[in-house]
Amino acid sequence: MLLNVAKRLQKDVAALAFGPPVAFVYNPLAYAWDAHAAYLERYGEGRRSVVLLGMNPGPFGMAQTGVPFGDVEMVRDWLGIEAPVGAPAAQHPKRPVLGFQCPRREVSGQRLWGWARARFGTPERFFAQCFVVNYCPLAFMTETGRNLTPDALPADERAPLFAACDRALRSTIDLLEPAHVIGIGRFAEDRARAALAGRALQIGRILHPSPASPAANRGWAEQAERGLLQLGIQLPDSA
């Protein structure tokens, strides 16, 4: 079960230590476990043909809701998930965890789940073909509150983190048995290729929906769909 994979990953990454420039580490698999478990229980059973692989939690997405690309409104109103969310032991004052009361929108999540809603109509129709998971469950911040991506960590900290995340990804793929693993952005594609080397899978990538990407701000959904079609993934007619 994906729940067991997530429980092990939560414990594995909780045992890791990170030094400067990391000042704060958020692990939503711990403090937002109820919401994450609801996502896995509701949508994570059975085989999928496509796994969409994200990088790590955004401060206003999974860090708040426990769901990958977890924009509050999309998670609550489209995915139908809402659960109590605790808080990390230490929080940056500029990046408080407010759970489903967070007023900020996660643009990447708005774009990803908004595309899924427009193309598939219902979550059930989307998840019959696809599943969305993040490679790394941790969010990292500097003293100033600036977000740090996992690839920015020192090599001696990346190695044990990536080992735990690689193991979890392999277990996830074992359970879902997809034909395609699609990185949402280059980092996720690179980690999929490293973790899943030698497997009979098609691995590719689509553009990340982050608003920090100028390309993503020019019609991300259309570009993502073109990328999926070029990788041989057939999509249903729009809902």
C-alpha cells in the first residue's frame, strides 16, 4: 500500500539532519499526515498508466495541505479532501503553516489540478489514468524564508535524502505499475531516471507549472498536453 511507503519515507527523512543554508525543514508527511493519508486512500489504490512526479512541497501547496501541488481550494473543492493539519516544530514567521485556512494560492497547484479538472472533469476520471506524487516530501527554507530546492543542498546531505526518496519512488512504481513516469520539470525527470534505471518504463518530462518559469506563464496547460502527447500518452476529450 502507498500508505506504508509514505509512512516509511516519513520516518526515513525525519532522521536526517540539514545544516546551513537550510534553517527550517517542513515535513508534511508528519504534521499533515491525515490529509496526505486521505489522498492516498482515496486516489492511490490500483494500477495507473501514468505517474506524474513533482519535486518537493511548495510553501503554499503540499506544505499546507499534505497533497502534492496542494493548492487549498483545489484540494478541498475538487479533490474533496480536508483534514486537520498540525505544524512543524519550528516555522519561519513568513511561512506559517495554516493548513486549509491558508489564504495564499499555490499557482503551480492551481495550474496542475486546474488542467486535470478541465481535461478529465472528475478526480475519479483523472486518477483512473494518472497519479501525482512528489519525489521529496520535505520543504527547505533559509533564515530569510527563501525556498531551497533539494538539488541546492550540499552533496553530503543530498545523498542520504535521495537514497530515501529513491527507495520510496521505486516502491511507489512497484505498486502502481505505470507504463510512463513523467517528471514535472527536469529535476524530477533526472531523479526518476536515476532511481528507476533499468526498468521497462518510458521516462520523460513536461514543463513545471511554476510561475517562476517564464515559459510556464505562457499557456502551461497547452504546453504540458503537447508534451504528454509527444511522449505517446493519449488524453481523453475535454470534460
